[in-house]
Amino acid sequence: MGTGPPEPLLSDAIIDALAEVYPPGELGEVIKALGKPGPRYYMRVNTLKADTGTVIDRLRERGLDARKDEHLPEAIYVPVRGPFELPEVEKEVVVDKFTAESAMMGSNVYVPGVLSFRGVRRCDEVLVVSELGQPVAFGIARMDEHEVLSARKGLAVEVLRPLYELPPIRELKEFKEGLIYPQSLPSMLASRVLEPEPGELVLDVACGPGGKLSHICQLTSNGARVIGFDRSKRKVAETREVLSRLGCEAAVVRADSRYLDLDVPSLVERADRVLVDPPCSALGVLPKLFDLKDRRELASLAEYQKQFIKVAAKLVRPGGVVVYSVCTMTARECEGIVSFAVEECGLEVDEQPIYIGSRGLPGLVERAELLQRFHPHLHGSGYFIARLVRPR
Ligand SMILES: C[S@@+](CC[C@H](N)C(=O)[O-])C[C@H]1O[C@@H](n2cnc3c(N)ncnc32)[C@H](O)[C@@H]1O
């Protein structure tokens, strides 16, 4: 008997937040969907460097089942295979949440992600399990227990059979040459909904690691004045690396964007477009083994997001566009923030140029039918996009 995919374990706070969005009959399906990756693994073709057809041909030559998306010309995907049965073996390696969710998709386990390697010898067959005991992959130990305890880095388990299988995208020549960027479809859509144009001033106030920022450069053929801000030194460095690999021209500034209107007054009312993609509860990022956020954490994320919207409303020029996006589904972080943008910041909900997902949740804000939602059980990931305008 083998082991099947685990059900995600969610806190009461998260289940209650989801129950505000999904009726009882649908909630079980949503929770189940959170435990699996979506059926498609998406990548964006960097059209600054190559066209979609050429990249698909190159990936196919490498044996990847690369396919064109039906909606966005720069979006391609490979079907995700699995779930596979895992063999039952005696020894277990316990890993942290991030490592478990990566191993579940085929990544090897490295020393920093290991929580317990008890009784394991080099070359042992092991089951990789999460800290809650959920099996995610089968592999071979590449170190002894004492080596893992003393080493600070290195390969601890080579994963041979994960629950789900993805090609090693980041090891491909096409990735290293900056021809592809792994990114979900709704995340690509957010930059599309912003509709940046050459010659405009475009700000991304939470840019790290640069997925949407580089897409904005791509959509404007490096012809806009694009500035990305991020508070984290590491994210700023990662963003610069992404921009350079993809051949994108944008400035990246380390800053706390909540105070940009005060710190950089010359930007006030100057931006043609502002992208707000702030930290969120990330419930729509799949697969998820567990998520135990409490009520206070969920509430404080929404308060944090409001501060970004408030500053974006000040930076955008009259008639300019603000796009707000989050990879989550809670009403508070989605329609709740749009309601704040309308009531407290003077922005208006605008129609989006492309709809691929479902519409917004009615009742919390006017014109919710112009908002766009992606649902894990219907679309393979959870996401929310609002397009707002500052009246002239
Ligand atoms: C959801 S991620 C952005 C993803 C990015 N837009 C992309 O598409 O690749 C949120 C980012 O906000 C940054 N952040 C958090 N608080 C911030 C603040 N006060 N000011 C600026 N950036 C902040 C985080 O470091 C993180 O990189």
C-alpha cells in the first residue's frame, strides 16, 4: 500500500474566512484544491528576447510537453503530473513547510530545510514528511545523520518520486538565458490589466522578486519609465538579478512604500499607473500542506494592504490607473480593500481589459462585477485583481 496526497490542515480563522466567500457545499472542494498544485504549471515567455512559438519548440526539443495558453500570448504551461503513490519505507526525514511543499513538487531536500534526520544513514531509502507528518516524497539520503547535524548546507535527500512531478525549469538553458519566467496565469494577468504604455511613468510599490515589474518592461518594450520599490534588501537584489537576466530596464529602489508620498514628494500625482501587489495571506498559492494563520494575522495583513492603497492613490495622477492584486481569496483582503480604496481614498472601480477568471463577490463594494477572482477549485490557484482609476 502506498501513500496518497495529504489534505491541507487549516486554522479555524482561515476556514471561517473562506466560509465568508464560499457556500458550505463548495467549501470542502476549495479546501481539497488547496492541497494540490493546479493542473498547469505556467511560465511567461519573455518576448523581449524570443517569441512564444520558438520557446515552445525549444522546450519540446528538450522533451517538455510545453503548450500555449488560450488567453495570453506570452503564457505557456506544462501539465502537472500526479499524484503518484509513494512507497512505504521505514525511515522518515522531517522537513520544514517550505521544503515539504517544494519536495512535493520534485525539489531535492537540502540541509537547511531538515528538521529531523533521526537514524538515517547515507543511501537509505526515506520518506520525506512535513512537520505534521504528511508524506510528500520518496528519496535517497545523501548524508548520514551526523553529517546533517554538523553541515550548514548540502544535499540531504535526493528526491526520486515526489507526489507531483514538474520539469526542473530553473535548470533549463531557456531559464538561465532569460527566455522564460515561472509565473502563474493570474499573476501575468495583473500586469496586463494595468495596461502600461511606452512613455508612461509606471510604479510598482511592492516589486520583489520582480515578476510583474519585468512583465511591465516586456509589455512596454522597455519604453516606459518603470520604477519598482521594495522594503527588503534581499528582494531588491533578487529583482535586479531577474531584470538583468530578462534584459529589462527599470529602476529598483529599496524603500518602505507606505511613506513614498512623504519620502519622494516629486512622485505625488505623477504616476500614470501604479501596481499594488502587497504581502497577503497567500491562501491561493498551491499546493499547501498546512496554514495556521490566526485571526489577528489575517486582520493585520488587511490593515497593511490599506497603507499601500492609500499611498498609491496619492502617487497616481488624476485619470491614472491603480491595479491592486493579491494571491488570496479572503473577502477582507479582496473586496474589503477595494471598498477602502473607494470610500477612503477616492478611487473608482474600473472595467478590466481581459477577464479570464470569475467576477468579484457582490455586496461588499459597488461594481463588484468589474473585479476579477480566481478560485483554487475552478482555476488551479486563488487570486484577486482590481483595476481602479483616480477620477479627473
Ligand atoms: C507579494 S510580494 C510582491 C511580488 C511581486 N509583485 C512580483 O510579482 O514578483 C510582496 C512584496 O512586498 C514587499 N514589501 C513588504 N512590505 C513592504 C513595504 N512596506 N514597502 C515596500 N515593499 C514591501 C515584500 O518584501 C515582498 O517582496
